[in-house]
Amino acid sequence: MIRVVNHCFKALSMPVAFGILALGCIMLALAVSGLSFWLINGEIPSNLFLVVAITTFVVSAPLILQSMPTIRNLQRSRDQLKQTSYALADRVDELDEIARVLDESRADLENRVERRTRELEAARSAAVDANKAKSAFLAQMSHELRTPLNAIIGFSEMMYHPGLMTPEKRTANVEEYARIINDSGKHLLSLVGDLLDLSKIEAGKVDLHIERIDLAIIMADVEQVIGPLAKSKNQKLACLIDPGSGALEADRRALMQILLNLLGNAVKYSPPGTNIVVSCTGADDRIAFTVRDEGKGMTADDIQHALVPFARLTNAETTSEAGTGLGLPIVASLIKAQGGHLTFTSEPDVGTEVRFCLPQRVSVDRKAQNKPGRRDRSAVA
């Protein structure tokens, strides 16, 4: 009975539940009483409903009244359970949010660790490359510096030491010895100049002196310097310029060094009897210079290797020529410093085409942004 009452009052309001419960008790008592009278007397009294209703009310009222505090407690418990369920739901949402934040933090931490690991690996690789470059520098420069110095010291001793040769022989060979000393001094000066240029580039202290450059004049200057070298190797040098190229506002010294280095390499590493062409064209506010040769050519890996300071190719054509491996890295850095772009197109046993583009008006504020040694794969075409 108590359970039925509690169930009724849990689902309904108290007056409605009380009425339903009282009606249920009356109907149950009326049915039982009517069935009993009919079984015993064979008939049902006419006042049975009134008597049963009064009796049921008198009997059930104390039970119902006794159940009302329990019902109220159940209602309060139900409300508390609802509030608790709402609070638990809010807490679950908070825990879900905390779990989501923790997952994001964990993922972010993993990404940071992975990124830091890559940075450390890159730094370690750079340190290994720097150590290799230092070793290559010491090995290469010790040879490159000693060769001209030995020539300068040796021939100068022969010229002034009285016991090494007769005065007649000294007089007859003085011009040859002076020429050798002069060539050795120029070669030594060139090596020192390359090292100073490299040190400035690595320190980011390349100061550009922008001036208006007549392209026809600078191409003539380049031909005047490189022409005799090409002629000595029975090579044909052609300098072509587009009449519509106009003028260029850039660093004249840097542009001259770029062209001389590229053409010097073309002459140095191309066989006798081949053609070397340097051309200049203008389009879309940019000036493009192209140097083509018919030399041995290079693979894509060879080009990337040649752009690393002090790195030289180990084939027969390169090892037979003097050099420090600084020419192309310096060229790439000087082009980058002026906002230009350098590309190589080369094929083994066919030749090499080097093309670089510069803005017609180089910005005065530009500095060397790309240190040599960084491999720019966009330089390979």
C-alpha cells in the first residue's frame, strides 16, 4: 500500500494523487464487500456503497495522512535528484572540456617536441656540415695559399740572392720571374678577396652601392676581360644584348663580379674550340643575363654541391683547374642580395646554361639575406 501511494505521489501532485488513491481504495472495498454479501446473502444491500465509502475513508485516511510526509520527502528527494543529475551533467561537460583541452595540450606538446627535434636535427646537421666545410677550407686553402706564396718567395730569392745564378742569367730571366711573381700575387689577392667577400656575406654586411649601369658598357667591359682568356683556349666568346633592355640600377661591382665569375667558370671548364655566349635581355621590369657554354655539364646533384662554399666537383675537368669553390656561392649570394633569382640548366656532356634575373631598380635597403651553404633547390632547372 505504501509503495502504491509513494508511486502515485511521485508522479502526480498531492491533491490529484490523494483523490485517485481514495477512489481506488473505495472501489476496491466496494468490490470486495459486494462480492462477499452476494456470496453470503445472495444479494447486495442498497446502502452498501455509502457504508463502504465511509468505512474506506475512515480506514484509509490515517494511512494516507501517514504517507504524506513520506510523499513530501520523496518529492524533495526527486527534486534533489534532478538538481544532482543536472549538476552531474554539468560536471561531466566540464570534465569533457578539460579532457578536450588536455588532448589539445598533449597534441600541441607533441608537435612542439617534434618541431624542436627537427630543429635540433637540422642544427646538428648544420654543425656537421660546418665542420666538414671548415676541414675542406683548411685543406683547400693551405694548398691554394702555399702555391702562389712559394712561387713569390722562390723567384724573388732567385732574383736577389747573388749565389743562386750568375748576373747574366738573372738579367735575362728577370722579366719572366717578375711576371710569375706578379701572376702569383694577383692569384693570392684574388683568393684573399674571395675570402673577404665570403666573410661579409656570412656576416650579412654586404653594402650595395646602387647606380645607373649602362648594360652595353658593362657587357663590353666583361668581353674585354674574359675575351683574352677565351682566346687563349681557342674558344669563341659572344656577347649579345637586347637593344630594348635599357639601363639597370644595381651594384656595378657586384654585377661585374657575378658576370666575371660565371664567364670565368665557363672558360675554365669548357674544352678548346667551343662557344661561350653571354646575353642580356629585358622584360617585365627585370633584366635577365644568360651564360651558356658547351662544357662537360653537370647533374642536379653536382649543381647543388657546387653551391656549397669550398665544395668542388671531383671530375677530371675541375680538379685540373685551380680554385677554392667560392665562386658560385658568392655569385648566388650577390644575386640574392639584389633581389634576383639564379637558375641552372645543365646536362652532362652537353653544356650548362646559367641564368639570373635582377630587378631593373634594385632596392637600396637590400642586404644579403641568403648565406652561402644553404641549398636552394629552386636553382636547379
